Amino acid sequence: MKKMKQMAVLFAAATLILSCSKDDKYNPPAPPAIVSSVVKASGDITGALTQFRGLLGDSLNTTPGKTGGRREVNWDGVPVGNTNNNTFPLDFFNNTDANGPVGRKRGLVYAAGTTLRIDSSDFAELDASNANEFDAFSPKKILAPVGTNVTEAIFKVPGTTTDAFVKGFGVILVDVDDANATTLEFFNGAKSLGVFKAPVRTTTGFSFLGVFFPNEKITRVKITAGNGVLATGIKDISAGGTKDLVVMDDFFYDEPKQAAN
């Protein structure tokens, strides 16, 4: 009888251990939360730009071979031949020619298959109503994709074809009317780091959204600008249309660094 009681105790203990083991197997701890610093503003965005530049790094880099600091891209230096048409090269700001202009070696390229338009007329050539909707933050050229409202930015070590990552990325957006339509989604490879909404414009028309990830690597950014496509006959909702048309101006990101193999 005593022996049977001992066996019953051992069986109960074994059952408890197996139960705990089973729970451990199917109830892993939650992954750590993705930490980010989000900087956004509309109207007067100068303070937000200063704050985000500080997160990226105070040194503005203009040549390859840097290990810290930040990069900025505006569209005003794009030549006339690539302005007000659909011929802007996807690698314009990552020239890899050893003898090419250093100012174009900034480590920013766009996903294959994208067509981009740099415009100096506030896209009035596509529809006259756009002249009253869009203004350039750094005059006079602004950017939009063609045939879509989605742009994907990819990073390279400046002046090379080597894949790279950044910690933060921000963009100035023009004429955001819908609080849910314009977003940035950040990726580390195939892993999404989150989707962030841009603030609605105020009287100036400008919005800024920037996100910095101190413990993550950004290899790609998906920019969804509004919910409509710029084209002849298409008007923004504030001009009597049905779509929120949004375009882009300056980009901001920290110095791209080589991604791990």
C-alpha cells in the first residue's frame, strides 16, 4: 500500500512536469516591442526638422565614405532634361561611377518598376487645379510617382551597389488632407517595423513625418502618398475631386551603412 502511494506521488509529479513543459513549449515569451522615435508636424515644420536632424546626426554629408551623420535629398538640382517628364532615373541619387559627381552619391535608390516625375510647375501640367494645391518646401521642384501613389526607397552604401541600412527616415509631404491615407511603412528585409500616419496639413500645406529606430535596421521604406494618382483630369478633394492627392519634397535619413551578409 505504501509503495502504491509513493508511485502515485511520483506519477503526479511527472504529470506536473510534463504539463509545465507543454505550457513552455506552446507559450513562448512575447517578442520585445519595436522601439521608435516618431517626429511629426504640420504647418510650421521647422522645429520638427531640427529635432529629426538631431536624431539622425548633426553632420550633413555631401561626399561618400562617411560613417556617421546624415543625408538629405531635395529635387532642385535635377537637370531640366529630367524635369516635368517621366524620365527621372531611379538611381539618380546613388551614382556609382567612380568619376561621377559626388553630390549624387547619397545611397538612395527606388524599387525597380517605379516611374517617378520631378516637377517644377506644381504638377499644373497634369491638371491646372494642382497649381493651387501643391507648393515646394525647398523651391521649386517636387516629386511624385507615376501611375501609382506608392514609392519604395531602398538604401545603398553611397556611391556603390552594396546593400545598406539606416536607422531613421523622414519626408516632407505636401497637401495631406486625409488623416489615414498617407503613411510610411518601414522594413528590415521582409520584417515590417510598423506603419506610421502623416499628420494632416494646415494652412501652409506642409506635413512632416520621420521615424527613428535606435535598435533596428531599415533597409526599405514604403511611402504611400494619399489615396489617388496624379493624372490629367484628376483633382484633389479640396479642388472638387474625390481623391486626396499628395506629393513629396525633401527626404532625410542617417548615413547608410553596409547591411550584414
